[in-house]
Amino acid sequence: MMRKGLFVCLAIVMCSPLSYGLAQEHEARQYFRDGYLAATAREWDAAISLYTRAAEQDPSNPEIYLQRAAAHQMAGDIDSAIGDYEKALQLKPDYYLALEYLAKLCEIKGDYDRAVNLYSRALPLVPDAKWRSVIKWWISQAKTKSQRAGDDQDDVRRPRSGHRSR
């Protein structure tokens, strides 16, 4: 009888971390679903809060960071969105959506060279030829913007020809 009690105690102690992990995973999924519902209702602050709770329960899930980044972006907090897209990419370096969305935000922020790099990383991950051609076009657009930004910097440093000082 004593052995049976000892066995049960050992089983409980050994399974506790597993059941705790499953409970956290379940909570994370619930917070994620609730965050998604809040986002579809355009309740960005609520969505961000719920995705944050999901990330606390399951910090290794890149999808949570991707969705929270989108909510931050819709709420107008571009810097937080960038941070969450970067976190998603730390967890899953070949996460196509995070690469694409982060590249778009880099363009908005004027970091065209980084956008080109991110689009270039995303390109081989896309199986559809038509979508690859869209990404190639985005790469060319970001390169053009980068060149223009460089030319504008050169204009600021270089005196204009034909201008006389009095």
C-alpha cells in the first residue's frame, strides 16, 4: 500500500510540469483567439493586450508576434510593430509574412536598403511565380527609392551650380 502511494506521488510530481505546460499552451491559444476576435472588431488596444497575454504564456510562438505586430501597425505604433515582426523572425527566420510586412514598414520609415534585404530574403520562400514577380517589383521600387534618397543627400552636401553668393 505504501508503494502504491509513493508511486502516485511520483507520478504527480513528474507529470506536473507537463500539465502546467499544456495549461499554458491552452491559455495562450485562448488569448490568441480572443485577440484575433478583438482585431477583427478593430479593437486594436484590446487585441494588443490579448496578444501580449498569449505571448506571456507561449513566448516561442512567432504567429503571436506577427498578429500583435499587425495590431500595433493598425493602431499607428510602427516602432512596436517593427519590434514584433523582428521577434517573429528571431523565432522563425524564414517566416515569409513577417519578412514582407517588416519590409513594408522599413519602406515607410525610409530604410530602403533594409527593405530590399528583407524582400530579397522573402523572394525564394514564395512558390507562386506571379507573387514572386510582385516581390521583384517591390525590390526594384525600394532600390529606386534608396537611390533617390542617396541623391537627395548628395544634393544637400553639394553646392548648386549657377548659384552666386552676394
